[in-house]
Amino acid sequence: MNTRAGSVRGEAVETALGVLRAGGGDVQIADLDPDTLPGVLEGHPGHRPVVLGGDGSAHLVVATALRLGLLDRPPFAFGLIPLGTGNDLARTLGLPLDPARAAEVALDGRGRELDVLTDDAGGVVVNAVHLGVGADAGRRAVPLKPRLGRLAYPVGSAVAGAAARGWKLRVTVDGEVLAGGDRRALMVALGNGVTIGGGAPVTPSARPDDGRVDVVVSFSTGWRARLAFAAALVRGRHPERHDVEAARGHQVTVAGGPVPVNADGELSELVGARTWTVRPHAVRVHVPH
């Protein structure tokens, strides 16, 4: 359970736990603490984790499983009760946002195997990683979340978009150059799932179980182009724009920076180069029948 997740509240947690306990299982509660989570997963090998939180919470559990070598076995299984701010992974998977219904799915849903992305820095991505203006928007949204909730990301996007001038980045997909040279990129998005920021369909054609990652690069750096890109992004029509490139592949390298990075809501910065590789069917999540 992530007590820091965007919309975790006592009533929702108790509702979900009540359904899980009524299912007859042995429910043990642990906080999603990076320091103690490895011991929790290793100490309960016969238990299936059920994550109460958002994309960042799912990210932490899968990242910990990766470090423990649990992704080297048959798919690492977990349930997800979406109690975060954006809940983008849950949206892609069609999980109910109601805590009671989501808990029922965690108990009785069908297992769906999902890909993840792993990178050469030891990281993992469950839903999406994006670089540039979207990651800057996420950074600016952090202090706004307690007051604005889901509106924090759109507000952060507006501020970041007004300030963005683009970044010189080289993007290759399966060895083919998608972006490079002197052209500045506004955003680079790698989507295993469809949406970021609580519903923005950044990679609208992505499927989290097809063995490939969808890549979108926007070069919409003029202020009019930025506004038009944002309007198209809301509708999932931005890949149709002349200043947007899209591809799909198994391995993606982004070089350049410094540029802000957002991986499942976890913020960092890229300086140099990083390569993400699809790890097919590495995890299994219970989803509705």
C-alpha cells in the first residue's frame, strides 16, 4: 500500500481491504517502502502482491521484483487497485477505478501477461516513459497535486509548454534513426500503455502485450505548434501531425540532454544516452473478464 499515492484515503483503502479479506485469503499489509519492500516480497513467496496505489506504486513493485530476479521466472503476478492520481496503467488495462470493484478483479479477474521495458541503467517501465516537456510538466505538477489532484498535470503542462524550447535528442528505434540532427524535440514518449498524466493518449495505438513499444517524437516547438500539438494530444490525433514522428519496435535509444525524464511518474534526468528494451510478458496482472 502506498500511503503517498495521489488519492489514497482511509475509506478507499478500508473498502478495498474489506473485499480482499472477504475473499477468504490471508491479507497482510505492508507499506510500499523501497527499503523494506524487497524483504516483503522475498519473505512471502507464496503470496501474490496486491498494489494499492497508482502507476508509481506498480513501478516500484515491478522494479523491486526485477532487482530480486523475480522477472526471470514465470511472469511475476500482482494485482492493482488504482488509488493514485493518474492511474494510467489501470486505464490501459480497463481496471475499475472504484476500489471495491477493483479489489474484486484483483481476487477473481483473469490473468493478463504484460510486457515491461528495462533499461541499461537498471530501471524498468511498466506504463510509459517520456522525456522533454511532458516530464517537465510532471515535475511542475508535483507541488500542485495536494491541492489540484488530477488537474495538477494539465496545469503543469501549460506552464511547461509555455517555457519549452525543445531539446536536441537523437532517437533510434531498432537501429533506425527516428530523430536527430539540429531539429529540437518537444517530447519523446515510449508507451507500453496508452496514456500518461491521467488520461492523455500519448501513444494511442500501444498495446502492453504485443512485444513492442510505441514511440512518438514531437518537434512542435513554436508556440502555435505547441498549442496545436497539445490540442491534438488530448484527442490522440497528434501522430497525424506533420511535425510528429511515430514508430514501433523492440529497442529504443535516446541520446542527448540534459533532459527531464518521467518513467511511470518517477522523475529523473537524462544526460548522455539510455536504451530501453522490451521484455515480453514479464508480469501478469489480474484484469476484468
